[in-house]
Amino acid sequence: MHYSSLAITDPRQLIFGTAPHPVTTRRGLVIGGGTVYPELNFTLPTMTICEDTLPEIRRRYAEIVTEALQRAHQLHSNGLVLEFETLLEMTRNPEMGVMLTRIMSDICEEWYVKHGLKSEIRLTPNDTRDFDRPPRMRTSGYTAGMLELFEQGALAGGDLLSIESTGGKELHDDALMTGDLRLAFFALIVLGVRDMRYLWKQIVAIGRRTGRIAGGDTACGFGNTAMVLAEKGYIPKVFAAVDRVITVVRTLVAHEEGAPGPDKDCAYEGPYLKAIAGIPISMEGKTAACAHSSPVGNIASAACDLWSNESIQHVKLLGGMATTICLEQLEYDVRLMNQATRHGPDIQRMFQTLNVESDATFDPQAVVLAPEVVVDIASRIVAGKNPIDAAKQGALRAIEILEERTRSGALFLPERETVYFERMREDLAGIPEDESRFVEMMLPALDPGKVILKEYGL
């Protein structure tokens, strides 16, 4: 499916808890149906993953889920999602990932039957294909295990299927460090789009075969890498903001292929997906500080349907286990959002406005997540004739908006940032709209030791 119009044209309707196309899970969570739910993302403490440590691994995951559900029940939670991001060994040995999924899903079922607490497992296997060097995105020996984990893990209780796919990352990383917007664009919109089509056809088919929900992808390895580098002062923040807009066209492919959402939490491009496709989205902000810093702690919640923490280790803190503490923080956040919704549209929008305005003055990466900006840029994206044109129009409009806000004083940017506006505009202007011409233009700059174009069908 190609999106040529917006599902949400009024920025006031791009708001937390409500999506044009809600998703109902098997235990009855209605995501995007008027209620925001917490999504707890967790991982093990530093430890060896092997056959000898398997009993401890099983115990840890069972404890994480049990304690999270217990605390959610005590806090009168409306329900929650638990994201199981597998570790490398669990994807390379899919039977391990399947076993752990079943253990956690069985605990969720027990709490549902005994207490009526609705919860689901989001199963997120690693994209192991880039462990080949250069990456082999279509012929890797790792692909079969990854897809087996999706299929068998879905049958074992993984209700939402997601991944942080990495097609094009081998070039995008270099593009960030050299400030090469044209190369970043090529990585995302030629390689990334092609890889997303290849991969998400298969994930959506698995969801249909197993009766599970193909959630969505994330440009975490692209846009979030740019965001973290910008926070550390390694690259311009305006570059990271424009890069984020470009990622939209890539991540949207999952939904063009039939994934109904919700997308994955670290996809900060989520508000654009919601505006374009109408899907419910998972977002992370201030509660993700345990995993990484960001300039979008409050504004990220403006349109969320699931509110996540990114990832946290199962380690002991003064208040208890970190995973349980994080669930409590998420629950209190969503309780406040849902209370604002219950007070009616005016209070809901006021609460959203406060979260947006508290961030949007300070960073261009926050500006491009403001609902009115999202709808504006998204309208340019859907007007594009093809992915290249769509991404170019979106990126150029993002630059215009950032310039306008800087001139008006609504966004405070030092001069060292503003000089990049014209450079980025020139880079975008030099990109041909025809993919074959773009590939031909980029060929001399591509290192065959880093990227294999045949792995993207080129």
C-alpha cells in the first residue's frame, strides 16, 4: 500500500492515546483506542549467555515479568506491554528465545486469568544479518534463525512482532561521522527502503500465519545514533533533526507492507507514521534516560499510545529491582496522560501543549516532533512521487521550518548550527529523483568492502 494522503490532517488530533486505526491484542489491550499503556523494555545484567547459565537466565526473565505484573496490579494498571528484545545468542539459537518467550507469556496468561490484568509480549529479535562483514542482508546464514525466532516465538506467545532492522547502516554510520547528508540519504532511502520491503513482507506473512500482530520497525540504528552523537557534540543537531525526518520514509515501509502497528518504542519517527498511516505508536522520552540521553524527554509523549523506557537492566537499586522501578515510573506517566484525557479534549490538548512547549524551544530534534510540524512535513512526504522525492520534500520542509523558528526566536540555535542549513539544502538538491541515476551517481563513492549492493537487489 502506498500512502498518498494523511490519516490525520489536524495537528490537534495527533494526540496521545488515540489513533485512527487502533490495534486490539489477544488479551484485550486496545492500543490507540483512548488509553495509553506502559511498555516495559528490559534486559539481563551483564552475564554470560550459554547453556550453563540458562537456568539463571530463565529465572531472571520470569522474575522480571512477575515483579512487573505484580507492581502493575498494585498500581491498578489498565494493562501493559512487555518488550522482549532478544540478545544475540537468543536469536542465533532461536530455541532459546522461543523458550523464554513462552515462559514470559505463560506468566502473563496466569495474571490475566487470576487478576484480569491484560499484558502482552512484544517479541523483538536482533537483526543478526549485519554480523557478516560486509553485511549480507539477503543471503546471510543468520537470516533463517532470525525468521524462525519470529515464527516460533509468535506461536509461543509473542503477540507483537518487531525488529530494529539495519539495512543501510553500514553506510549511514560513516555518513554521520563525515557529515555527508547525501550518503545518509542513500543509505536510508535506497538501501534502507529496499531492505525494509524485503524483510517486512516476511514478517507480515509470519504474523498472518500465526495470528499475531506485525507491529513495526524503528530507525534506532540511524536516527537515534544521530541523536546521541548530536547530544555529545560530535555532529550538528540540525543534521540529526533532518536525518530523523528522512528516516520516516524508510520506517513507513513496514506499514506499507501491511504491519498494523504499534511501531517500536525507539522509533522517534513514530508521530509521522501515526499521522500518515493512522497506526498506534510506542514512544520513549524522559523514562529512556536509563538507556540514553535525549533532547526530547517530554515532547516524545505528545502522540504516544504506548509509553516506553527504551531498556533497563535487571539490577538491584535502593527501591528494588530496576525493571520494576521503571515500570512504576511508566505507570505514573501514563496515569497522568489518561487522567488528562478523561477531563476532556481541552485539558488533554493543554497537557500535550505543555509537554511540547517544554522541549521545542531548545533543540531542533524536538521541533520536528511537534504535532503541527509533524503534520506539515508529513503532508509533503505523502505528496512525493516516490521514496526519494518524498524524503527530499520532507527534509527540505524540515529545514525551512527550523530556519523560520530560528529567525523568529522560537528556537535557539548557535551560529555553528545554522551554517548547516544551506549545506544540507545543497546536498538534497543534488540528489536525482530517479533511483537508478542516484545509484549510478553514488557508485564511485561506495566501498565494496563495506557494502554489497546485490544484497539490496541492486
